Amino acid sequence: MIKINENYLKLPGSYLFSAIAKKVKAYQEAHPEADIIRLGIGDVTLPLAPSVIKALHEAVDEMGQAETFHGYAPDLGYSFLREEIAKKDYQDRGCSIQADEIFISDGAKCDCGNIQELFDETARIAVCDPVYPVYVDSNVMAGRTGEYDEAAGKWSNVIYLPCTAENHFVPQLPDEKPDLIYLCNPNNPTGTTLTREQLKVWVDYANANDAVILYDAAYEAYITEEDVPHSIYELEGARTCAIEFRSFSKNAGFTGVRLAFTVIPKDLKSGEASLHDMWARRHGTKYNGAPYIQQKAAMAVYTEEGRKEVKQQVSYYMRNARTIYDGLKEAGYQVAGGVNSPYVWLHTGDMTSWEFFDHLLEDANVVGTPGSGFGPSGEHYFRLTGFGTYENTVEAVRRIQNLKK
Ligand SMILES: Cc1ncc(COP(=O)(O)O)c(C=O)c1O
């Protein structure tokens, strides 16, 4: 027998979005006349900003000339981009992060999934519940999560931090001590946030308990409120306990272009071992650098014109999120998110998340995402996103409101 990584076999089947796609397909086949509106997606829909397109074209042309051709990129990223990020995303916000602490990659998903390689196989993880599934599944593959209890929807060796309306979606410090704490702020799927003060509690806790915070800020561009931090490094003490993940996917529509970065401060150590150096070593061994073309395109996001354009795109999605939030609230739903995030998280009342999914699909022809797919505390919740068109969003909200009439 071939010796395989049996941890993969522990992963529960049926990935959430394929289960949704199957149901929608079956419904559409049975009702070809139905005009289905999809507000379940976490993918952007607007085309790339003109500045980004221009930069992409220029970079492509450079690749066609011997004098300006670029082969393998530096493993950790071109210094032009690392310096721009360090200055504009961090130093201009008062965060002491240097260019050589930034690692360019082709996606926050890969980085969030791969980062666990730096830690011992006995390291215990803590995750918010509900959660972006990558954090848990990548640790399942590494054999760190114990056994899956299907009825409870939980892994025996994972510390779950429930985030529900009861605690205002703010995770409480756990009784058991984790080694790795995954925090996503603004949160996917709930769309809610931790304020600077609430995040500081976790930074202090991590420093006091030798834990590392794996901080996913993929939705940073959607923050509108003053007291929500754009980076964990705005908080004192974060340099010794936190790794931050950022992406160009949601702030600039790069989901199909692929570019992201991870920040590991040089102060983050386990004894003498530097996590920064370990990640640099990993990148050097397993990654051959994000393409020059993409990195040039990312530079356009930081120009005055580019910034203006991507901000408009984010505002477009946020207007949709606001439309959903206000419309559902008006219809009597309990809703969260939508203020610093493109995600709106609503309570489904007596219906389970999947019952509500069927109800919305069949009676309003609107598709969303059942909250229970993100973890047991997501049961009786449902995610709608602002990533559709404005017209479809308005129409979907109108249909959902009509269901209550
Ligand atoms: C919380 C979170 N992190 C990371 C990602 C993935 O980002 P990327 O497109 O850079 O891989 C997503 C994508 O939906 C996300 O929701």
C-alpha cells in the first residue's frame, strides 16, 4: 500500500460551496424560468481598475524586450513593492514595519494555509467559530486537530471561540491555552470587527502566554470606523506575537490576478529561533516568487489615481452591503456586519441555516451561504455579500422583504 498522509482522509466531505452550487443547479434545472440572484459569493465582480490594467499592459510589454525582461522574481518579492507596502500600509499609519519584514506571495489563502508549517505538530490552535475554513482544514492536513465529532461539527484538539450575537461577535479569552490563535478582522463570515481595545486584549494575552496570533486582514480596505485597526501592528506589543496576512484580492479585485503579502516582524521569536527567518527559508525553498507583472500591477494600487479608483470599487461593494443591512433590518431581521465589511450576517430565527437557504432559494430565488457551513456557532445564521451588482442587490433585498409581508 502506498503510504499516504492519512490526515487528509479525516477531512469531512462536501465542501460548502460545492454543496451550494449543486443545490442551485438542481433548482435552476427544475425551474429554468427562475431569475436567480447570487449573493453568496465571496468573489469580486467589478473589472480591474484602469490604473491596474495600464500597469499590467506596461509590464507585459517589458517582458517582451530583452532589456526589460524579468525571469524568476526574488523569492520574497521585489523591493520596489515591499518598500511601497512598508511605507503606505504601515509606516504612514504609525506601524513600525520594515520592507524586509514583508513577504510577497500569490495569495493570502496559501499563506494562511502554509504558515502552520512553522509550528510544532503538537501546537494547539484556537479559532473563532464560525471561521474561514482554511485555518482549520490546513491544520487537519498537518495532523494537529485530533478527531472530528460529526454531530458537534468540532475537532477534539481545536479550541473554539464562539462568536455569536450573545457576545457581540467578540471572541472571549479561552480557558485552555492555545499556541496559535487565528483572528480575522474584519471577519469572514460574520462581517463584524474587533476594535483596537478588543484586539489589544488578545495581543497582551498572546505575549503573556507565548502564543502567536495569525491575523488575517484580507478585508482591511472595507474598514470605515475609526476604532477598528487596519493592522494589528497599530497595537503595542504586536511585533512580538503577531503575523499579519494581507491580500490585493478584495481591496483591488486581484482574485483572478493573485497577489498578497504576509508580515512577520523580526522581533517574533521562539527562544533564539526567528519566525521571520524560518518563513524566509520556507519561501526560498518552496516558492519561486510572485510574477513581476502582478507585482507591477500592485504598485498601481498605491498611486494617487489607483488609490482613488480602488476606493471607488470598495465603496460600490459597501453600498451593496449597506443596502442589504438596512433592508433586512427594516424587514425585522437581526443583522450584523456590513459596516466595515462586504459581508452581512443575519439570524435565521427558528429555521436552520440550510432551511433558510432553501427558503430563500425557492421563495425569493436568492442564493446566500448557510452560516452552519462555517462552524457550529454559525447555525441559525446566514451570510449575504455585497459583491453582486447594485441592481441585483436592490432586487434581492426587495424579494427578501416581500417574504415577510
Ligand atoms: C478571510 C480571508 N482570508 C483570505 C482570503 C483569500 O485571499 P487570497 O485571494 O489572497 O488568497 C479570503 C478569500 O475569500 C478570505 O475571506
